[in-house]
Amino acid sequence: MNIGAVTLPSICSHTSHCAFPVRATASNGVTSPPNLAIEGKNLSYAITARNGKLVPILNDCSLCIPSGQLWMLLGPNGCGKSTLLKILAGLLNPTHGAVYVKRPRSFVFQNPDHQVVMPTVEGDVAFGLGKFNLTQNEVRSRVAKALHAVGMSDYLQRPVQTLSGGQKQRVAIAGALAESCKVLLLDELTTFLDESDQIGVIKAVKNSLDGSEEVTALWVTHRLEELEYADGAIYMENGKVVMHGTPSNIMGFLKERISSYTNRINS
Ligand SMILES: Nc1ncnc2c1ncn2[C@@H]1O[C@H](COP(=O)(O)OP(=O)(O)OP(=O)(O)O)[C@@H](O)[C@H]1O
Ligand SMILES: [Mg+2]
């Protein structure tokens, strides 16, 4: 069973407060521009505190991510990255704004030990395919293709409990790929991993995207060095999208921030 990579239902998560008409999917009659996998417009999210007051968490966030690319979502602790990702996953509804995400989409959680629980790698990747009414050969072929994409072909019969954290993450990603997920939403997958496992997971994601526009990934991270694998990046602060651009633009922007902060401290 693959509980880490949750394949989410094909519902449109926009609310009646949509600032723009969310474009129809095959199931609901709206369509996204062909080159965009993720589009959020003026997204806000607030929770109601015990005293009845609204506490804003996201404030007017807009973003768009082209199909077939790996994008990173960066920002300090508590700035709203996971909340934004959950909105894109349809796990939370925005208070205002509109969101379009290609389907099926899959949310992969942070902790590798929450990812995979079937006894073998093969069983785990195949688990989510039960609902598709596939022949055994089709299941085998999808599992093999997905494991190949994440560099885990040699682990087909391995007991899941013998895998490293990074290998478990890769199996979770393979589960999502086997189900033909179009969008992978990945929340700080490398937090609990050692350095070689971190690179293995990020390369697996990159590899699963290469050569097609079929799969798009949004990767939440704290690690600036992971930017080198990205096609684009979004930087958030205090519930807002502060910058949206190429990895080198974001890197330049952050370096400038750090140096002006250091200068202020020194002076
Ligand atoms: N259900 C909730 N109730 C109260 N506050 C919440 C809730 N969900 C999120 N928050 C607050 O909203 C802010 C954004 O949280 P979020 O988890 O999205 O941040 P984050 O950028 O993912 O942080 P981190 O880098 O630590 O994972 C935080 O201050 C958090 O405490
Ligand atoms: Mg978070």
C-alpha cells in the first residue's frame, strides 16, 4: 500500500470566490492552457482562530508552472509552503482565488517511514493499480517502467523494510508514476535523508520528468543546493509569493538578501 504518495481525486479545488474562471478539465468541462500543469491565481487562505478572528496564512499568491518541469518552492519556516502545496493538492480549499492542477496529481509526504508499507517493492508500487482493472502483464509493465524511472529496477523483490529512507521515497514516487500521475507535489522529501539519499531522490524525480511533458513536479525544500536541479523556482515569505523565476534569478535574489542582512548586522 502506498500511503505516502496519495493519488488525489479529480476534483477542482476552486471555490465560489474564484478570481478567474478555472479552466475546465476533461471531467468538469474546463481546460488548462496546454503548456501549464499548475496555475494558481490570487490564492489566499485563512483559518478561524478560537476567538473567531480570521488568521491569514496565505495572502494573494499567484504562480504558474509549465508541464514537464521540476520547480522548487522555497522559503523560511512557517511562510506557508506546505499550506500552498496542500491547496494545489486539493487537500485544502483556498479562501479566495483559483487553482488549476492537471490530474491525476499525487502528494508525497516528508517522512520516508510513512511512505510504503506493503511487504515488497513490487507489491507496493502495484498496490494503487488495483482500481484500474488492468491485466497482470499491464500491471507488471507499469511497475517496471515506474521503477526504472526512479532507478529502482533492481529492487523489485526487495522487502520494503530493508530499504533506506531515500529508496522508500523513490518507491513512493514510483507508485505515483505507475498510476500515471501528471503532477507530483513533494513536501520536503529530503529532510530526513543523508546526503547521498537526498541526491538519489532528486535525481529520480528529475529522471522521471525527462524527455516528456507528461509529468510535472513541485518540490518544497529548504536546501538552496537543490536549486541546481530545478527548471524554475518560487520563493515565499510571510504567506506571500515574493519571487517566481529561474533558479539563477532566485539564487541571485537570495544571495543579495543574505549579503544585505549581513551588512546590516556588521554595521
Ligand atoms: N491548521 C492550522 N492552524 C493554525 N495555524 C496553522 C495551521 N496550518 C498552518 N498554520 C500556520 O501557518 C503558517 C504556515 O504553515 P506551513 O506549514 O504552510 O509553513 P511551511 O512554510 O511549510 O513551514 P515549514 O518550512 O516549517 O514546513 C505557520 O505559521 C503555521 O503555524
Ligand atoms: Mg512545511
